[in-house]
Amino acid sequence: MAETAVLTARSPAIWRDPAVLVWAILVVATTLIWVLGGDQASGHYATTALIIVAFFKIRLVILHFMQIRDAVWPLRLIMEAWVIGVCATILTLYWTGLPGA
């Protein structure tokens, strides 16, 4: 119930469901990735932003649609560490593999 406290009683019933709200955030993030990645010469910073947004989306899916949000804290801690670790590893490999790095 705490997740829906932000929404008022006047909000349409569909927006009171946290899954719908997360889905809408995922749609916006996907659109952002599509816009940023649409230009093939977007640059290294845009690629970094794409990777970070992608891992943000992964985290949302794991937390809300795989029910890890309500899991015991050691499991959630392992998941958070995995997401951060894999994202950091991919970004490190990307940036160290660039010409001139």
C-alpha cells in the first residue's frame, strides 16, 4: 500500500497498480534507449548512458516482476550486487577497450 500512497484517490484505477507504474517507466526507458541509440555515431558517452539505462531496466524487472522486492534481504542484496557488478564490468571493459584507452 505504501507504493500507491503517492497516487491520489482521483487517479484512474489502473495507475494504482504498482506493476502498471513500473511498466510505464520501462516503456519510457525503452523509448529513451531507442532515441539515444538511434544515431549510429552517438558517441561513447551515449553508449555508456544506454548501458546504464539498460541495467536500470533489468533491476526494475528483477525487483517488480520476479518478486525480489519482497524477498529476504540477503537475496535482494545478492541481486543488487549482481546488477551493479555486471554493469560495472561491462562499462569497464567497454572503456578500456576503446582506442587510446
